[in-house]
Amino acid sequence: MVQTKCNGCNTYFRGNWGLSNHFQQNNQCKTIHSQLNNSCQINPKTMTELKSGNKKIKTLKLAPIATILTTDQQDMIGNGNLCLDIEDNDINSNITDELVEKLPDNVEPMEKHHTFLHTNEIQVENNLMKLVSDMNVPNDAFKNIMNWAKDAFCTGYQFNSRTTNYKSQIALMGNYCNLKYCRPYNREVTLPNDLNDPTDTTTMNVVCCDFTSMLFALFQDKTLNKLDNLVVNTNDMFSKYVSSDGKLGEVNSSSWYKQAYNNMVTDPNKDFLMPIIFAMDKTTISSTACMSVYAVMFSTTVFDYKMHNKAQAWRPLGYIPIKKNFHSSAQWGKMDKVLKSRRENIFFKAVLQSFLEAQQPIALLDVPITLGNKTKIVNLKVPLAFIIGDIQGGDNICGRSAYYKDDAKRICHMCDATPAAYISKEMNQCNLLVMEDIKQMCIQQKLTD
């Protein structure tokens, strides 16, 4: 432990911290110690050169302590006792001028140095406390900043940042991490207000994200891209998936995956099938302001079902604004179902444009894909497996409108049950709708059935 001596009472203390605490209780020692420290400050301008052989020695004669303190003060200090009767004005305030016996005419006297009670540690910590207080951050920010600074100091960081501006630093981090292509952008769309008047339109912006960039960012996440989270062939990860137990489980074990693989993969050694899953749902931003958007998210069936339940396994593709929020009740009431459906399709087309471009035959050729700890150059195929959403969201995709009155023909898209089914308590009073039957009805124009 480094010990520091008090020149007032000749007592040793543990470092500058103990000496500072001593001065808080003894103003007389503080005064004597401060005057002696000021008197011992050597000004380079007051130094003279002496020649000793071939060497030049710089010396400075200082006046003895006897010329600074009175006889009584010297006796008190020499005995190791603290003089309690010393006043601040008992010590000559001009002792700095008396230290040098004779100064040249062209040398200016040394400036007086003001001593501080706080140590360097206390001063730095107090400055940080003031910054934390001025920024109105939580109280634990002081501890977090101290831990960050300690870690930065241990790593050898010199605190010489290339920029001190927040926005510039964010842009610099974006360049380092190659986040330029992952940033969302606005795509302008033109919406018709009247099907009979093509000049009556409204321009709106749709927030979109690039599908290819978001897909690669998904697999660059090391916490997701692990062998335990992937649904791949155990023998060859980049070949056709085959269930290890031969049972139906993951999406890639279904007949749809086999059919898509046979239709899209032409070179098994180079092509890699990566089915995509969409999730679309209305998201409320502010309930008080009635602000909501229609979020379009996507993931891939290469991740297992456990990862699909985690938000980090999904990436945004776009945010469709709820059109009703931008029109008055009268304007929205004048629009018929066909016009609303047309406007909805325009929004979906803008959001899905990057996905449709990625599905082109020559879009994703010779791209590096990393699965677990292996990377391979492949031709990526990205078919759409299915869309997750509620019935109302499915109606929007299909161009249908929700109908909640009691005279609705159907109460569900899965069966032929009518509102009268709520009267009966009997089970199995409806028939499930088969997709092939519905297709045949559309082909034969039996829409009233």
C-alpha cells in the first residue's frame, strides 16, 4: 500500500484517499500542506544551467522552510503535533515569490496552482455522475457505464473514437455489419379511389424489406443456425430431406415437400430447396390513436417447429397500412368491395415484389448457404409452403370481405354450417368442405351453391 505523508502533522496515510479524508477534518493541515506543495512546484523557466565538465546540470535554489513558516509553526510541525491556533492568514500567501533567491529579469514568476480536495478517482466518478444526471437515465446507468469502461480498459481500448456523433456512429456500425441492405425502405404505391375514374387516385407509402437480404440475415444468426435447430438430411445437409424415423412430423416430411422438390430441383448436387412460411396478421401500434398495420413476416421450414415459436426465427417482409385509417367514414363507406379488394392487392404486390423476384429461375444462382458448420455454393429455390393467419386475414388475401350479420350463408370456411347451427346443440350437423370440390364448383361457375 502506498503511503502519503501530511506535511502539516507529519502523519502517514494510505494513499491520496486517506490524505483527502484527513484534510476534510483538519483545515490547518490542509492549509500547510497546500502552501508547501505550491512552494515545491518548479517552474522550468526559473532553472539555471551549471556546467560540470561536459555535462549541463539544471538546478534551482529554493528558500528554506524557515522563511515560509514562523518559529512557532516550525516547532509545532517538528514535534509532530497539529497547531490548532494557526489561522489561514498566518502563512504568507506570497511564499511562491520568496522561494527563488533571485530570478532573471526575463523570467516570469510561476503561476499559483490551486489544489483540490478530491482525488483523481473522486473527480472522474463525480463527472460521470453529473453526466448520468444531466442525461436523465436510470440510476443503474452509472454501474453499467463503469462496467463498460472497466471492460474497455482491460481490452486495451484507447478511447479514440473515429466519430463522436451518435448518428455517424450508427452509420459506421451499419457499414461494419453490412446492414445497408437489411434496412427497410418506403415503396410508393398509387391506389384508385374510383374504378370508373382512373384519374382519381391516392398515393401512399408502404414499408418494405428486401426478401433476399432478410433471408441471408436469418441464417447468419449463430443462435439460430445450429444443427439442433435445422430440419436437414443427416447424411447430406444440402440434399433432399428424408425423415430419420420415416414418420410424418416436420413440414419437410410431408408430401407437399416431395412434390415441390420433384418440380423445382433439376440438379440434386447443386439445387437446394428452402420452403418459405408466411405469417400475416394485424398489429396494433397505438390503440388510443387507432393506428395499426398489417405485418407480413416470413421464416423457412429448414428450421424446426420449436424455432417457429420464437420471434427471432422470423424476419419482416413489409408492413401494410390499414387503409381505413386514412379515410373518413363517409369516404370509406362509398367504396365497394371490389375497389377495396383492388387496393388491398396493390399493397400485397408492393410488399411481395422482392419475394417474387427471388423466385425467378436465375435469381439465386451460385449463392453461399451455411447450415450449421458447413457452407456450400448452391442454387437456391424458395417456394411458398403456406401462410399462417386468422380467417379475417385469409379473407383479405383472397379478396373476400368479412361479414358478421346473422344472415351470413356460412359461419366458417371449413364446413357448410350456417348461422342456424348455433340453435342446435347436436354435434356433426355440418359437412367439411373439400378443396377439390370447391375448385370444381368454381370451374363449373356454380358460385351460388
